[in-house]
Amino acid sequence: MNNNFKNASLKITFLQNKIFLGVIIFLSVACFFLVLKLFFKEKTFILVPATNVEKQLKLSNKIFYQSYLSEWTKSVMHEIFTTSVSEIDNQIANIRAISDIKSEDLEKFLKTQIDFVKGNRVSSVFFLKSSKALENNTVKVWGTIHYWFGDSDIKIAKQKTFILKYKKIRGSLIILTSIKEVPNEN
């Protein structure tokens, strides 16, 4: 009788162990798939500019939103070309913070811009007319730059076209790699 009781207890214990092992394997597989789902899940952020809380930009780790590119383009052009002698160094430092610091073309352009502004004591304002996203991470920008040289009150307005190149990093974040002025097509 004692032997039958021991055998029955062992059978119940083995059955319980198999059930517990099955539950543990099931929970492990379920946790693995949940981790994968969370890891590859699209993360969406909403950026709210400090200067205009009404304007919200969507940003995602999977989808590239054109509204973000257009606001980014406007911001870069404004930061570079709306300037004066006293502000140019800080503005170029801001541009370098959002750009590819290894880009020789960009560094050459920024150096030329600094030399032009400081050498001629220029104040300028850039008005964006339009921008168009092109292939190969490129944006074409049309606008008007108003220049004031030295202490003169005379304003010079020029229509300019620029090509901005960027690269995507971390999902849909972008950094500036190059700016080139396109000669007038007149």
C-alpha cells in the first residue's frame, strides 16, 4: 500500500513538473514575441516648436514625414542666411550642430558665408518662396535674400536658388551634409 502511494505521488509529481515546464516554455515564448513586438514597434513623436505651439510636427522611427522636411529646410535656410556680423558665429555653430561635421563641401560653404558676412559687414534676411524635395535626399530651395552692407540703408534683394543635401539618421531624423547655390537660370 505504501508502495502504491509512493508510485502515485511520483506520477503526480512528474505530471506537475511537465505541466510547469510547458507553462514556463509557453510564457518564455510569449515574452520573447512581446519583446520583439515592442522592439520593432513604430514610435511616433510630436514635436512642438517653442516659437509656435500651434504648429505640431510628426516624427516617427519608420515613416519620413514631408512636413518635417519642409520645416527643417525653412529652419536651416533661415539660420544660415538671416544673419549679421554679431550673430554669424553662433548661427554657424548651430548649423554645425545639426550637420555632418565631416562634410568638406559644407565646411567650405560655411567658411565662405562667414567670410562674406564679416568681410563686408553684411546683414541679411532670407525669405523662403518655396522648396521641393528631390531624389537622393536633396531639397531645392527658392527664395529672396535682402542684403544691407555696412551701415548703409540701401537694400539689395537677390533671387537665389540652393540645393540642400541631407542624410537620414535614426529613423527619420536628418542632418545637413551640403549646401550649394545654383546659378541663376535667367
